Amino acid sequence: MRMKLEDPYEQDLENYQSVPDMVDRLGGRNLELSDQAMSALTIDIFIVLFAIGCIIYVLYFKEPY
């Protein structure tokens, strides 16, 4: 006779219901970005614009061989 053993921790995981946080701790405002985050964001934007410029150059201004 075979018995099915059930793990109580696995049952807890299967029955888990996530509860959203109903408290708005920031009052609808975003946190200010740090100087390091602003610098990284500025560099990322520059890299994206440079890549778009390179793609436009290759597509329209480069002569095919």
C-alpha cells in the first residue's frame, strides 16, 4: 500500500495569497534620484542617442561597396 506524504511547507506555498500593500508611503511622489543615478542615466541616454545616430548614418549616408 502506497501513501502520499504531503509537505506542510509546500502546502503553504501552494495556498499563498499575495496581499498588496495598501499604504502609500510616499504620498504619490517619487523618490529623488541620487547624483550617481542621475550620472548613470545621463550616460545611458547619451549612449542610446549615439547608437541611433550611428544607425542613421549607416543606413542613409554610407555608400555601399
